[in-house]
Amino acid sequence: MNYKIEIWSRGIDVGIGKITKEQYEYWNDRDTQDLNDVLNNNFDYEENETPDEARLPYEYYNEYEDVFFGFGPDHDYNEMTIKDSEGNILFMGDVSGFVNEYDPKYEVGLLEGGEQDYYSNCLEPGHYIQWCQGGKGLYFDGEFDAEKFDPLKMVFSIRETDYGEIVVGIAYDGETIENQAGDYDIKSFEASVFHAE
């Protein structure tokens, strides 16, 4: 039988990329809005007399993800529904409620990427740029097949970021459920540079 899982929530896209020391020092001393403009291809380097060594290599924020990229619903504030192909609701609540009901020891499994958190102060020494785009709407929309739904076979991959915990992946019976979500409204964008020691 086919099953469908949807998660409506606040959610984020967050990325981290490496930059040079010169780029970090220049953008760290400028207004945050300038950095936001650069990452949305809305900044004139010539007009602002930006030194060559300080210019960032990519035009758009989503190209800065060589260290980390995460996308998904907020782990703490969401509404999750699981239905079968006949429209019967098997679960309605949130991710934490699902885990508490079926996995009381909170042995949440992890998908690809291991257990690393992505706080800015947890990264290897270096200079980084980080961006976050926040929104609200349908942040997970996936389907999977099973003879009979077994909640103990569902696994959530949670990642810690500077912007909160997000559900970056869901698997059932060892198979990753492809997320087809995209029906959400963008509410915010912010970016920063930082130095990890």
C-alpha cells in the first residue's frame, strides 16, 4: 500500500560555505544588509569600491553550501499527517509527538551525515559564510510503500543549527523518503560571516 506523509510548519533552508580571511574581515566590518544584498545578487562591487580580494566568488546564497546545507521543517513547531492511499489518517500530530509515542527512549535514528551538529562554533577552524532563509508552509511532502505501516520503521534525521533544529530527512524501513515539498512562503533571509577557532 502507498502512504503519504506531510509536514506543515515553519521551516528553513540553511547553508554554510568556506571563505577566505580577507573576505571574512571585509564583510565582518560592513553592514549586514550589504552581505544580504551580495548573496541575492543585488550589490555593485564597483560602485562600492570593493577590493578584489574581498569579493565573494558566487552570485547567490544557495551556492554557499560546501560545508553544510539543510532544508526542512522546524523540529519543534510542525503539524505532521500520515495517511494511507485510501485517505485514512494513521497519525496526526507533530514529529516530537510521534517519536514520544512510538520511541519513548528517544532513540531517533540518523540518516546520512552522521551525528554532527552545525553550530558555527562547532566547525573546524576557518572562515565561513552562513545564510538562512525562513518560511512557512508545506516543508515535507513524501510517499512510501509498505505492506502494512509500522511506525517503528520510521526514522527522522534531525540537525542542530544556529537557527534551531530542523528535520532534514525521513526514512522508512531503511529507505529515504524523497521530499517533494515546495509549497511554502518565504518570510525572512539573513546572512553572516564568522571565524571558527
